Amino acid sequence: MTVVIHPAFVLLMQTAAAEAPDAIDPPSSSVDAAAEILDAYQAYLDGFLEVTRRAEGRFLRRDWRDGQRDAAERLTLYAAAVDRAVAGLRGRLRRPEGEDDAEFKTRFQRLVLGRGDAEVAGTFFNSVVRRVLGTRGVDARTEFTAEAIDPRKEGRDGPLHRAIEADGVTAALFIELFRGTGMLDAFADVEADAALCAEAAREQLAAEADGVQAAEALPFLFYRNKAAYLVARVRLASEDVKPLVVPLENRREGVRPDAVLTDPDEVHRVFSFARSYFHADTRRPRDTVAFLRTLMPAKPVHELYTSIGHNRHGKTELYRELAEHLTDPDARFMRAEGVRGLVMIVFTLRGYNVVFKVIRDVFGAPKDVDREQVMDRYRLVFARDRVGRLADAQEFEHLRFPRDRFDPDILDELLTRARASVIEDGDRIVIKHLYTERRLRPLDIYLRESEPEAAEAAVIEYGNAIRDLACANIFPGDLLLKNFGVSRHGRVIFYDYDELALLIDVRFRALPAARNEDEEMSAEPFFSVDEKDVFPEQWLPFLVPAGPLREIFLREHGDLLTVDFWSGMQRRQETGEIPDFYPYPQTRRLRLSDPEPASGRSMSF
């Protein structure tokens, strides 16, 4: 079978294993190679789903600490499964001599035909085969490229969702939705809470509420942190659909709904790229993503796959989305807006909402980290709960782009300041290592260019972001405005990780008082300072510029400049407290008298 490859896609699929050979084809392949790869994938998937399925029990037992351990464990499964498969197949695969597909690829394609997760299995196949063969560039004979299954079409295997007939929005409708969770007996007061949900939904849907003819719910919950999300949609008489998402909490008195969300933008925030991945028990990721896209049409496919835990396939979808963007002859890589970084060279693609970050060869003063330490910080972010305040980063290797797609100034900087990562190969630029993140508006620029009301909200959000990170045992390190960005929803998110640390590893100190005039006038500190020492009272001149915005920051967040705040947060970490983080507006919560978010502030979202 000969595959026609999208020309732009050829520019992108360049990942290769460092330990694999470059030019020598391995000996003859095993007839059973395809079946072995599928068996390895199935073993991975079984482990993935086994960990995922623990989430319900953790939720019902309020076992939050082990839930966190499960989330960390699941992140390790893919790489370990690929490593095992590669070890078993090394030396047993060979590239075909002609243009037809390799037999092991054709057979694998037949084996996964009809599976609800065929696209994810194909990504696993690629991960294994590229490592075994030492592929550099793209080889459509041995890997799956442009013929990917379209994740935008739902229902190939029949509807995934459960349908409930409705005559408007009623408490009875919500009782049926709660019944479908399989945990109705665990609810504290299902009838009262169903009535409360119906009232909130009618208020939000307004005149459309009476036109609701059916609810369609996914048959599994989405677990993350201390919450479980019932994800559904309502179908109107007009044939339009609206999201219907109900976050559930398990309190001491039992399970209770905490909010009702019917606004696509609010559902977007629940599935944000700045939050950890859900544990959702689905064997049909393609249909799950297709359903989610009906709730969030603007949400990129790669972010939806990533949000349900299939982050490796999310990378595959990101490749394809980028390839599609590069079909535009006017698409050019350009410097990203904002202050030039001392550690990263950051660029973007016109009209694309992703930035690309390449590590510099030499870091500017006062940075005191090396390349491996920077990469360790990114690994730390990957493994942590990002609580809506840290941008998810994807790591790529050996990407190739046409030289003429780069603006001259960014190309010059890449070739002269990042030689360890960027090389020329004829009319192609090869980037051996980079990170991608969602593009955000730098906070310093946003504050300068926004109307006063928006700027005031953003500077309050800036303080909220620092608080939330502290609650999650994260200290950003470099708190300058330029290291934070603003999403299209107005949320402030941190994205510069080279100085990031665990909060408990930092020593917060008050400045010692000078004992005499010589110490007071000294240009150098008259007291010893360790590399982990931080002095919060020194921050103010470097954070918000003097003027009205600084006054607002001090009014709302002045305690961030005290040792007491940070020491208190460290004590909370030492007790093992697991805080609550709500990815939706406080005004959506059904009981406003309930405990506030972890930061102790009423967050806007």
C-alpha cells in the first residue's frame, strides 16, 4: 500500500531516538512484529486504564493523596512500555526496499482496524518502530503519517453517550444524570441537589431552558484532583446543543454537585491546557474527543487528547495541526512578543496559537542554571498538578523546517545562540530539541496596553496565580511580570520555568537589620546569603510598576511580600494538606457559603 503524504507533514515528523543507529538497516523482521507491538500497546493500555479506574474508589473514599500518586504513576507508563517493546524488537525489523509499505505496518493497520482507539495505537506503533529503525526524517513505508483517523467524527461504533429524554430542564433530569454515575447512593441529598442544579441551569440557559428535549451524557466521569465531572450536553428543539457539565465533590456528608456549567468558555477552562490530565475510563478516545468538541468547538484536538491523558497522541495531533498551518505559503516563524529571555529563544508562527522555545547555549547573567537543570524543571512541571497556573509544555526532537519560513532575525539568533539545538541542513533548518507551549499575551505588555478595568483585574489575577502556585507547593522563582501570560479568558498563567522550585525547598527570610552605619551603607550584603534564600520584602520594586496598579496589588496581595505568608504556606505543605482548586467562576458554585479556594481568595475563575 502506497501512502500519499501531506507535503507539510514531511517537514515535521523528525523525532528520533538518541540511542538508535543512523544508517544501518536492521536484519529481517519478525512475521509477528505487528502483533508484538499491538500486544505491547495493549499491555500499556491495560495498565493505563487500571490506574485510571482507581480514580472512582479514590474519590468515594476521599483518598486524595493516593490519587495524586496515581496521577504521577500513570505519566510514567507510556515511556516504560515503549522501552520494553523496543528492547524486544531491536534487530528484528527491516525497512522495505521498494516504495510499498512494510509488511509489519500493513499488518498492524489490519489488526487495529475497527478499534475505538486505533489512532492512539498508531502513535504507539510509531514510537516503537522509529526507535527500532533509528528513523530520522519521515518514512511513510514504516510509520503512520497523513492517513490518520479523523478524530472530529463521532459515532463510528455507535453513540458513546447515554441519551435521556427531557421536557425542559427539571430536577428529574438531573436525578437521571446522577443515576448514570453509578454512585447515586453516595449522594448526600440527591433530590435537593438535583433541584438546585435545575434551578441554576434554567437561570443560565434562560429562554432556551424550556426547549431542552434531551440530555446526552458520557457514561463515565472525569476525575481530577478532588473532583469528579459529569460531562453532558443538552439538545434543544432548534437542534443546537449546549454543554452541561456538573462538577461533583465528595464532602464528609456525601457526594454533592458544586456547580453547573453551560457556557462553552467555562467548559474550556475546565479542560484547560494549564491543568493536569483527567482520569476518564474510556476505551474510545476518538469518540470521546469528538463528543467534547461539540461542547468546545474552538478547542484544539491535540489539547483534548492530552486532557484525557493521551498526551503522546496529543503531540501527534499537534504535528498534524502544525502541518496544516504550514500549507499556507505566507506562514512564517517570527520572534514571539515580549522581553527576550536569558535562557530561551522563543518564537512563534504567524496566526498560530503555539510558541516554540529553544534553550540557549549560554545563559545571560544573573541566571545560574545549566541546560540539564532547565530540562529538569520542565520535567517537574510535567509531573506536577498545574492547578490552572502552569502552561503545559510538549517536548520535541529533530524537527525540520524550510529555511525560508523563518524571519531573518530569529533565524540568525537560533543559528548563533543555540548551536547545540539548531543546525543547517541545506535549505532546511533542523531543531534538535524544543518545547512548545500555548501562546499567551505577556502580562507586562497586557498591563501597558489594556484599559484600566482589564489591567486592574489582571494585576489581581497575577497575585492569585502566585497564591495558587504556593498552595500547590510551587515557587515560580522569577516573579517578574514578563514571565506570566494572560489567556484569552483573562486568566494569568506562569510559563517560564528555569528558576521554578518546590516551595518547601526555598528558605524565606526577613532582611536582617543593620547593626551600624557601615553595614547600612555597605554596597554588598553584610549577612550571609544561601542560594536557596529568598527575601520577599525586596520584591516590590521588581514586580508591579509604581502607580495605581501597584496600589491595587498591595491592597489585594500585600501579604505576598511577607515572610509570614510563605512560611505559613510551607507549614500547610508539611501537614500534607491537599487544597481545593476550582476551574470555574466562584459565582457558579451552588453554595457560596462553602469553603473558598485554596488561596483563600474568591477567584474569578
